[in-house]
Amino acid sequence: MVKISKQPFIGKHLKIMHATNETYTSIEGLIVDETKQSFLVEQDDIQKIVFKKGTQFKIGEVLVDGDAINKRVENRIKSR
């Protein structure tokens, strides 16, 4: 089984399940870009930046801890 943290997230559906920043709780949409520390999410034709640290996401059908994936995309995908 492949861990979701090793797969690219761009193009997947994201929903914020819990966040230390309360303004994130209503964000749900398509991931259009990913950096080391954030996702760019498109919701209702508006793009929003969501920081990974302190946030728990539902990506597809899997819960993901933002602190665990808070690294450069290419390093996260290559890591063992």
C-alpha cells in the first residue's frame, strides 16, 4: 500500500477538518498547487492559500496531518 503522503496532491479534493487558524475551517476545494508550507486551493473560483502547519486535512478519503507533510513536495515524494 502506498502512503498518501508520498503521492502528489495537486488535482485532489481537500477539506479542512481541523485548524489552529479558525478562518480555514470553511475551506474545501481542489488543490491547484503545493509548496513546502502550503496548499493553493480553489474554492468557488477563488484561490486560497492554506498553510499546512497546525492543520488537519481530508485529501480524497484519507485524513492527513499537515505537520507530517510540511516539507518540499519533491522531498516528501522521494522520502522513505
